[in-house]
Amino acid sequence: MTWRCTGIRWNDGLPAIGWCAEGRGERSSPLAYGQPLAFAARGERHCLGVRRAGKRTPCPTAVTVPGRAGNAQCSECARLDRSFSVAADTNAADPRTYRVYLAWFGPEMVKVGITAEERGPARLLEQGAVTWTWLGRGPLMATRRTEELLRAALGVPDRIAYTRKRAVRGHLPAAADRAREVGELHARAAALPGWPESLERLECEIADHAGPFGLDGLPAPARVLTAMVPGGAVVGRLAGAAGPDLHLADGLVVDSRLLAGWELVAADAGATTAVPVAELPSPSAPGGQDGLF
């Protein structure tokens, strides 16, 4: 039986590595900052199938997936996923209550988005939001219209590339400064006309993820994993985590989306990191969209 990595899972505000095995469901391994990590990829990377409503349907063909792909799915499973996706606007009839939020990732990096109310702040943790607040709650289409209204009126996007987010994590302004920026945007948003009548507005209650992410002890990100390869090893000490990223004490950032689909085993004694990496751009360098947000 092969347990394959599914990437980071945020459970009750804490990071864990997820695993799945056909016929055995899913499990997770909690992560603790300061712990050593030493793992290697074995075999080939395979499609993880489709996960919906907490259950995973295996890929019928178990095809291989390129090591550099940000998504551990074949094209057919990815298409099925998007056919039930709120983010892709293919599930407009979802009857659940949704919330609109403002999320701050770094200086001049604020976005507006929506998430199902039942998920709480999980979506903010998954995206790597450092500071954030709710704006309103209501039916899906009302929150979607509010999202579009705020994007246009405030001049903020609904997506920010992970390349930009991770580049600034080692040198963020003080918590009070980022809270002030989010609070000012919340006030501007609340003063705008045109909010849907079915949307309940929420007071500004700013939350900060410096603790869950381990930001106080985070080294400046210097390099990022660009692909896992058969036999490739990652060895280091875990300093923190944010969104899908594992931050190691030596400045290496491991994007766990690239671990998904691999069978990961303990690295050999004495092994060192041996995987393709790229130098991270300076925080002031422009970042392009990387397709997953």
C-alpha cells in the first residue's frame, strides 16, 4: 500500500502534512516548528484524483503528473474539480452561507475574497494571509457581487501570486502597522454604496496569523523548491509554514503543492537537500501570476 502526500493541511490553525491511500482514506502528520525534516521522493508522481465534500475519488487511470506542475492532478480530474468549483463560478447554486474577507500578505498586497462560512478562517491560512478581517456574510451570489464591487472600488485584486507573498515573509512590518492598513481598507469598504441588501455587514475584527505561521522566527526566504524528482531529498529544520509553504531554517521554501502526489520516505542517513531550486526575487521585484492562489 502506498500513502501519497497531499500537501499541507491546516487543522484547527495548525499545519500538518496530508496523506492519502486508495481504499484507506486520508490521514495527516502534525508539524511542529523546530523539528527536523528529512524526506525523499520514491517512484513517480501520480494524480491524486478528485476531493469533494471531504472525500477523495481516486484517479481512474492513476496517471503520472510532471514534477514541476503546481497541481497533482491529471487534466481530466482537474476538469472535474473545476466543474464543482465556487472559485471557477461553476457552482453558483451552492446554498451555503459565504463570507467576504480582506486579506493582507505584505506591504501593498491586499486582496478581497470569499469563503464558505462553515470553513471559518481555513481559507485564509491556506492562502498565507498574515492579517485579515471579515467584511460581510450572506448568500453566495451576494458575496460574489460584493467581492467584485470592492475590487473595483478599492483597487485591490482577488488574486496575489505566491511568488510575491513568500518573498516578503522574512521582513514584514509590525503587527500594528499591518492591522492599521487592513482597518483603513475595511472602513473605506464599509462606506461604499451599492452593497447587496441580502449581505449582512460585519464589524472590523482584525486577526493575525504571525503565531500560527511562526513568523517571528522565520528566516528571510532565499530559495524555493521548483520540482521534486525521483530520489530527490529535502533535509533541514522546519522554521515556519504559511499557506502551502514550508519554511526551513536555511532559507529554503518548500512549496508543498509540489510534494503532492509523491510517495515520500525517510531520507538516508547523512543525506543533504538535493532537489531543483530557484533563487527568490527581492521583495521589490514584480511577481507574475503563478496560477494557484
